[in-house]
Amino acid sequence: MFRLEKVFQNDDKFFIFNSNILKTFSIYIFIYLFSILENNSIHEILNYKIYKDSNFLLFSFSTPIIYYFLTSILFKSHKNFYYYNNNILKKDFGCLALSLLFSILIIKFYSNKTINSNFILLSLFLFLNLYFFENVINKLYSLLVKKNIIQKNILLIGNYESLIKILNEKKNDIYVYKCCMIIDKSISEIKKIRSEIRIPIFNIDEDVRSLLEYHSLGQIWILNDDMINLDKTLKIILKYSVDIIILYLSKEENNKNFINSKYNFKTMKYQDFMGQNFFTN
């Protein structure tokens, strides 16, 4: 059965890609509407001949195409929506401004169409249009998070102190800590501390495959506090089809691209049939 959660499990690249497509398409549609309504009523909205004969035909193709390629190049490495969305209006406005400039130059040198004051008015409306869609995309992302469609179901693996540290800290809403494995405690000790931790606790000898299936886990975080035996832990879990991420807890930094905006990380493995690969594999 198709599960939309699988598309967003690895990272936010699929959402970011589609948000750029939406904004690009909105630019084209807005220019098309402006070309019709510039001198005509709304009843002519489907009159393609007016659009074709207007001054904005070339402009309507060049602007969104340039905008799409600029955003694709500049935001290609962004996988985290929170980081991507940091000052996104400035970045998007910059891309749109460059797109408008290049489009006007193309029209000036390669077309006999007149550049009049309406191009300035249209440009202002395009910035308002982009601002509107930025807000729509933000609200949509927040809605998908609340509906648990954009979420990362996570198994935490680490020493007791590191697990307590992570569980008690503020986290991004997309992260759901489903269960944890404590490495430096015996089974009898784990039974005693179960009342302290609000999620199911297991030891490193548990059947990892059963945990992945039962809790619908998509990611395993190894909490590297410089005291964990990283090679031994990886040997246990690398064989499973799940995202494996190592968090470096020893040095905290303020960075929007880090997990919870403070922990640097390294991705050891990505699932083959999650995220954008869900459609291509």
C-alpha cells in the first residue's frame, strides 16, 4: 500500500523540489494572467491569441525558466527544509530579481517587443506573488508535520547520559523518538530506569529487525559522545534497510543545517526506497 510518509522519510529534498516547481509554475501563470488582463476583461482569460500577441509571451517563458534553474543550482544541496527556509524570501527574491533582469535583457536584444512601464508593474506583482506562495508552502509544511506525514521515526542508540541529554532537549517537530537502545547498561539496570524515559527502552542484543517493523522506524541515530564503540555498533545495524545517522554530541554548534540546529552529523546509509528514490527505483 502506498504510504506518503515514505516519500519524506529520508530528507526534505522531495518537498523542496516540488515547492520550487510550484513557485516556478505560479510565475508563469501570473504573467499569463497579466498579459490577458492588461487590456481585457476576465472573460478573455482563456483567449490564447491575446496572450500570444502580447508583449509578455517571451517574458512568460524566460522568467520562470531562469528562476527555476537559479533556484535549482543555489538550493541543490539543501536537504533540510528548516535550513532551506532560513532567509528563503531573500534568496528567492534575489533569484527572481536576476530572472527578471535577464528576461528583460533577452527581450531587449532578441525581440522586437516593447518594454513599457507595465513590465515594472508586473515585476512588483511577481514579488508579491512569490511572497504569497512562500507563506502557502510554509503553512503546508507545518500541516504535513502536524499530520505526521512529514516525520522521521527514529531509534536512538547510545550511552545512558547521551540518551537522556537528547530526550530532554528541544527538537525539530519532524523528529519522532519512537524507542531507544542503551549500550552501557545491563538488562537489570534498564528495567530500573524505564520509568525515567518516556519511550520504550531496549538493550543492544534485541532483534533490531523486529523493532524496525513494529515501530515503523525510518532512521537510526547513533549518539557519538566519543565514548561509544562506534565500529561495534555499526556492525550490528548496517545490514538493515534503514537510514543510519551518526550525531556528534561532543561539540555543539549553532547551525540551521545541523540536527536540532546544533548537532553535526554524518549519514552512513540511506534507504533505497524512500524519499525521491521511492519514484525512481
